[in-house]
Amino acid sequence: MEKYPELKGTEGQYYFVGQDGIESEIFFFADKYINGYALVKKTEESGYCFRNINGELSEEYFEAQPYYCGTALVRKNAKSAYNFLDIYGNVSDDFYSASPYSEGYSTVKREKNGKELYRDVFGRVTEEKTEVGDYAYQYMSGKIKKYQIPRNLFFDEAFRLNILAEEVRRSKEERADNTL
């Protein structure tokens, strides 16, 4: 796996040190890298951003959770909807409420008095947890390899395309690591 910049510092004075030894700017808040991004906050008053391994920052969010199996929960401002942001930059539909992921699922509501639903790590929203969602989580969290997924699940086009995209991403990451 690609080596992520190391997180250093304490109490409002966090920074990253790259493989080249160069230190980043100081952050009020910073978390370790997950799925290639670190959640950071420049100042106490600023919003949250995602920092990639090149030190580039995303747009600011009022509320954000670290990436989890390739997806982060975000909110633009105190009155805006919740959205999910994937590592490819895709933003989900709006949700009235959403919980951070746990064991592969977030609980979401589309409207204030709406039914509580489950959203898996590939973005499928269902009334119950599903076999496809369970395997998506196991695969994305590294608990299983692609060959351990039941073949019949690949008949689901969305599932198959998500697995393919992740296999391509992992392959590129592995090739980059081998050139270091």
C-alpha cells in the first residue's frame, strides 16, 4: 500500500510529514489517512476538508466524517441535507438525516417523517440490510478478496461495476507502490 504522510502534533497544532520529510501546513484538527484522504480543519472556525496525499484540500464542509470503505458522510452547512462523498468525487442524493457508517451501513431518512432506511457502502438504499450490502462491506474493508464473493452477486450490474472500479483503483495503487 502507498505510504501516507505521517500525522504529527497535538492540541490544535497538527501537521503531516511526507516521505520526503517535508512538513505540511499546521491544522487545528487533523485525522490519519483513510482511503487516501485525511480529514482536516485549518482553524477552529473553518469547515472540514479532505486532504489528499499531495496536500490538496477539498472544498469545506460544515460537518464531515472520515472516509469509511471509500465513502464519507458530509454536510455543507447547518441547514443543508446530508450527502455521501465517495473517493472518486461522486456525491449522493440528499438525505434529511444520516448516521455514520457502522458494519457497512448508514441509517438514513429521505425526509423528516420518512422511514428509516439502510444505505450500504456502494450507495444502495434499502429497507433491510442485504446480502449485496454485506459483501460490499466485507470486500471494501479488506475482510475478503474478490474471488470470495459469490458469483451470483456479479449479476447485479451496480455491484459488479463498483467492484470493477475498486479493483482498478487497487491495481493502480499497487503499481504506484512498486515503482517507489
